[in-house]
Amino acid sequence: MQIVSRSPLKLALVAAVVGSSLVVTGCAGSGGKPKDTAYVARDVETLYNSAKDRLDRGQPKLAAALFDEVERQHPYSPWARQAQLMSAFSYYVASDYNKAISSAQRFLSIHPGNKDAPYAYYLIALSYYEQISDITRDQKTTEQARAALREVVRRYPATEYATDARLKLDLVEDHLAGKEMEIGRYYEKSGKWLAASLRFRNVVDNFQTTSHAPEALFRLTETNLALGIPEEAKKYAAVLGANYPGSEWYAKAYKLMEKYAPDAKAS
């Protein structure tokens, strides 16, 4: 199951980006006939308007190509800068996330201090976030999403982008912790107690605010008993009891300690 969803800020941010773009007048072409898609030389205003029209009409991939054409045909025009960002956004709407990332990164490389730079960073983070797969798959993209979201928070902590990024970071952290738990449970079922305990410790040490922390503490109690280290098991059971006293995981840990290490039983 994927944890991702479209950002609740999306519509508001679209308005912000479009609203900050250059003022345009009228629509290009003859209302969407094939000639609008041909990359022939056109004045910058007509070309930009044509791209914007395609985006408004729900054709984001074509819009992105036309915004790219604005930059190609008129690279030194003030319109080119905004077209770069609109191209990135259009690719994002089209779910072509790799191109969205590439376009946004290109915008930042050329205009690092632009007023729309925060949005470009946020768009990169969203594009990684949208690609997060379920925990049974490789989590490289999840790590990239976490790094990109953290970058938004680090650079622009007081913005609405950072507010949304923090919310998404909580979900990303929970997702990564879930992956560690899955691997740890697999090792545990295979009798690889030490390998399992290392995964569970990673959750406790690095993802302690996630929903997986209580189970990780229980699994550490379990694996340390299996490894013949009751005092370590007692330590984790005690931490579990102190932080999650009413949880099912503490109840299970208590029973384990009572059964297999009564002399080391956590109070």
C-alpha cells in the first residue's frame, strides 16, 4: 500500500505559481487544433499562452513541452524563467515525476535566488514523495523524498511549503520504519536473532516517534531473550512499559519476561 497522496496545498500552489507568472493576454492559435502542437517559430507571448491554455485544458504533458519550447526559442526572454517553472509543474501534474524533478532542478541551477525557488524545492520534494512505493520494495526513492523534504524545511522553515513538508516527513519516517520492521521480522522468523535485533534497534534509535516504536521495543525484548541476554531484554521491556504502558506490546513483553526470565522481569 502506498502512503502517498496529492498535496492538499496543490491547488493553492498552482494559483500562486500561475498568479506570479507574467501577465498574458488572450489565447493562442485556433482553440486547440493540431497546429498548436507544432514547434514552429512563434513570438514568446503566443507560445507561452498556448502552453498555459493546454495546461488549463487538462493537457499537462503537451503544456510542459510547449513551456520547454518557450525557453528553447526565447532563452533570454523574461518569459523563459517562468516557463521553466511552469514546465516542471506541468510534468508533475502529468505524473512524469522524473522530468518534473529535472526541470525544477534546472530552474534552481539557473535562478537559485529567485523568489519562486522555495516552490521549486517543494516541487522536487513532492515529485519524489509521489513515487514512494510500498514497503516490500526498495526504498531509495523514499530516502530521496525524505532528503528533499528536509531541504525544504531547512531552507524555508517559516513557509507554507515547510509546514506541509513536515507533515509529509512524518509519513515518510513511518514508511521507512515500516520497511526496517519488515526486514527485522523476516530475520527473526529465520532465526537470525542478531540481524533482526539490529533492524529493530535502528527503528528505536532513528524512528522513535513513529507508530512502529512500540513493536520494535517488544521485538528487541523477544530477540534478546532468544540471544540469551535477559538483562538486555529487561531493559527494552522497561522502556516499553515506561513509554507505552497500556499497549498490547508491553503486555506481550511482560508475559515473555515472566515466562522466560522471571528473575530479570521488568517491573
